[in-house]
Amino acid sequence: MKKIFSARVLANLYIAIDAVIANRIRSLLTALGIIFGVAAVIAMLAIGNGAQQEILNQIKLVGVNNIVIKPIIEQKEEKISEKVGKKEQKKFSPGLTVRDVESIKKILPDLTQVSPEIILDTYVIRNGFRRSAKLVGVEPAYFSIYDFKLSEGSVFNDEQLKFGAPVCIIGSALKSRFFPTENPIGKSMKVGTHWLTIVGVMSERVVSQASISKLGIRDFNMDVYIPLQSVLVRYRNRDLITAEALRLAAQNSRGFVFISGQNNASSENEAEKKNYHQLDRLVLQVDKTEKLQATAEIISRMLKRRHFDVVDYEIEIPELLLKQQQRTNDIFNYVLFAIAGISLLVGGIGIMNIMLASVLERIKEIGLRLAIGAQKSDVVQQFLFEAIMISVSGGILGVILGALLAYLVSSFAGIPTIITFASIVLSFGVAASVGLIFGIAPARRAAAQDPISSLRYE
């Protein structure tokens, strides 16, 4: 009995294949809706996966579960008195300093890692070549927070950190420029006004222009990293009271301000002179995401008290920003899903319409099959097979077209795309389901034909 049933199914499949091939142009036009719908699904999922991977890479660069504290160099909120051009005396703030770091460690001992940073604009000289670079004073926690690896050498040891030794770790791009054919470990290079001995080389970090612009991430491959204490001892310590600092403080306390509308722009050098913060950045890593908000509030209250109610700092939680970016990406995916769904719906309706028209064209053929002994289930199977073959073949062409679209988007628009096996399986499943669902009505209508009336049909 099973053999007879299998033979009937194979015979119905053969008849369906023969009908599709005999009307190949019509079948191709019928499948266009499925082709474009599946192509949209493939391309959309590829772009979405690529965007998600880009976000994960940005999370690695910014750091996971981090709280970033940045100093505000110039306060723009000032209380103007009734007298024209007069302002109230500013409150004193010591700025963001190493002492703040020590206080935070005492108040929040559960912090996973703490990384203070000092960033200075400088230049590198070796063998008659000069190149601008960033001098970054850090502690070993910096490399762990940002998951930085060394391709050569090692990080700073305790003695180098404590006494501010003249040592440095250079980025991979600096190694390529100044040491293209030799090992830089143990060699010296002039960074600013001091000679530093190279103890390590950073592995290359691939940072896209989108990450640099959106997240404010610099090109780490061009940086020179030295111990934080080395910057304070050998280069610049803004926490020290100097004659220049006293002069600027006197200028700020004279009581006159620029009226809105005047040119208030200043160069980077002037901004640097006004910068009284010892640290340029402070990154705190929390063990759990749930603690981020509460920890940030505690740090905000503590810093406000230590800075005498002067809010000359800003606290950022990059994880929240990245979550917002992920939500934007999800909304984008939903919109593309809707577009692809509409395309597949239109394709399914097209299949149903063409199959209904095919039933009217082949009434005599249906009546003849029923007259010579075919059952209604055979006619249903035949038309269902035709609809499924059209949708599946359209799905195959749609996958090819979708992969081509994803490649073109990646090549010309610079957007990363990733095609996964799951997206291909999903597209095939949707294509087959569309053929099955929208092929049922025409198949049942064909099977409901009266054999005698069908044979008389003109």
C-alpha cells in the first residue's frame, strides 16, 4: 500500500515538474515576488549581523561595564550679576586628580579595575624623522580594561611604575614607521623633550572611521604609552602650582566676562593652558552591569563634595550609549523585516493568482485526469507541487541575489555584512511556506472541478 502511495506521489511530482518546465517564462515571472522577497531577507540579515558585529567591536574598544569620567576644562555656566559685565567669584576646584582616584578606591573597593589617564600632544623623533603622536600616561589596568595585547615585549613592572622610569610602549603604526626592519625592544626614541626606552609594542588595533567619529576613539596604533608617574615627573603635572597658573587664576578672578556675540574661540594651546585637571580621563570598571548606575551616582556625589560643589567633570556610561545604538539597529532591522515581509506577501499573492489562472487554463486537463481514475488528492498534490517548486526555485535565486546585494553593499558602501547559515535556512523555510500556503486555494479549486463539465469546457 505504501509503495502504491509513493508511486502516486512521484507521478504527481513528475507531472508538476513537467508543467512548470513547459511554462518556464510564466513560472519565472510568478517567482519574481519570492526572489526579491528572499533577497531582501538575506541582504537585511547580512547587514544586521554586520552592524551587530561592528557594535560588539565598539564595545571591546570602549570597554564593557565601564564608567568614564572626563574633566570639563572650561566652565560655561556663570552667574552674571546685575552690574553689566560683572560676574560672581568662581568657586575653587582642584580638578580631577590622582587624589580623587585614591578616594574612589577607598569608597568603592569592589571596583574591578581603575585606570587614570593623562593624554598629551607630542612628537616622536628618530633617525631624523619626526611624527606627531599622543603621549598617554597609564597604569597596567588600562591594557586589561581595553583588552590591549602586546605583540612584543612586556608591560611596565612595579619599579618602573613607582619611580616614573623613562620607558614606553609604542603602537604598531609607530613601530612600522620608525623600526620597519628591526626589533624596537630595548632601543630608545625621543618623545617630546625626553628619550624613552621601548619595552613593548602593542598589537595592531583595527579601528574603523565610524568608531572614531561616533565614540571619540583615537587611533591607538599611533600612541606612545608610558607610566602615569613618568608623565607627572618628566613631562607635565597640572596639579603643581606654577607662576603661569597663578597668572591665569588672577585673570579669571578680575570680574569681567565676554558678552555673548564676541569672538570667544581659542586655540588648542590656550585651552591646554586653562586645563587645571591633573588627569585627562578616568575609567572605572564595574563587575556587573546592574551596578553601573548606582556606582556612577555615588562617584558623582563624592566628586561634587571633593570639588567644592564645582561640577567640572562629566560622567559617561558607554554601555548605555551602545545599548541605544543597538536599539536603533534593532529598529532598522524591524523596518527591513517589514519590507521583506511585504515583498514575500506580494510574491505569495502573485503565486496564488497565477495558479488560479492556471486552473482555468487547464480545466480540460484536470477533467481528463479525473475521468481516467485520478483522485482529487492527486490533483491537489500536483498544483501544490507546482506552487512549492516555483517558490523554492525563487528562493534559490533570491539567496543568490541577496548574497550579491550584500557583497555590493559591503564593497561600495563600506558597511560590513555577514551572511549566516541560519539566514539561508530561514529564507528557504519562508519560501517553501509561502508556496504551500498560497498554493492550497488553487489546488483545492482544481480538485473541486466536475470531470464531465471540465471535459465539455471550451
